[in-house]
Amino acid sequence: MTSNVGQNYPYSSETDADRASAVAALTKAQVGLTDKLAAETTPLDAQDRWWTWKCPTPGCRGILHAAGYAHDLHAVYVVCDGTCAKTFLR
């Protein structure tokens, strides 16, 4: 097994309301994130809960929150609420 296999396992889950609130706060705090999400994602479907993941960036203790589906890819597009403020595909 490669080391990145373990990074794909979910850390926890959150309600859709908590997820939406976290993503809204991140889009307010990070300049350009709203435009980036609009350009690179499609809306999520209705679900009661969403997975969260620990950020894989060394030194960042953030949690990754689902922000949409990646255009033309079969992946959930996530944003980090930690110091790195990066986006990832899961």
C-alpha cells in the first residue's frame, strides 16, 4: 500500500448545515475562493451528512470540508479551514 491510501479515509462527518456554514465562512475569509469554487465546481447534491478529512499539508491542523463536485472529474472538491487554506480533490 502507498502512503496516500490512508489519507483518503474520512476523518469524521458533519451535518450539511455545518458544512455549508464552514464553507461560507471560508469564502468570506479567503480572497478569491468564491470565484475559484464557481469556476472549478458544481453544486453538491442534497445529503444529511458529509465526510470531513484531516488536511494532508505538513504542519496544517485543518479539516477539509466538501465545497462542491469537481468539474469533469469524479471527485468531491474540498477546502481546508486551517492555516494552509488549500483546496483538494477527494
